[in-house]
Amino acid sequence: MAPPGTAFVTNVGELERYAAQLPQVAGALRRPVATLTEHTATARPMEVGAVSAMERAYGALTEDIAGRQRVMCDRIDATAEALGEIAALYRRVDGQG
């Protein structure tokens, strides 16, 4: 809570800039998801149990990382949308838009 006699101040332009930039951040973080989920089997003359187990573990790990990254990007997009709505609300309340 703000101390008595002080006003709540926000920079609406700054909120709008953040709202506009966050989708670019999410887009940059989405780009490696395809690489993380691309699992190309290595051709080899015989199956080696330890190598196969490692490949399965690696595949599970990268799938998990990619899933978490997708969720993070969705949350960044939602944050950008909310910031844009907050900025628009401030502008309406202040009679600026």
C-alpha cells in the first residue's frame, strides 16, 4: 500500500512497449522447440542396450524441456496480452484513448 499523500504512478507507454515486445521473446523461445523434439535415430549395425537406454532417456528429457518451454511461451503471450489490456484500461480511465 502506498504511503498517505503519494499517488500510484505508472508509465503506460512502457507497459505498451513491454506488451509489444513480449511476443517476440516468446517467439524466440519457441524456435528451438522443434529441434528439442526432433529425435533422429542413429543407424548402427547392432543394438547396444546402454546406448538405446541413453537415447530413450535423452528423448524423454528433451520432450519434457520442450513441453515446459511451450508452457512458458504461452504464459509469456498471456502476460503480454494482459499488459496490453492494462495499458488500454489506464488510457481509458485517464481519458487518453
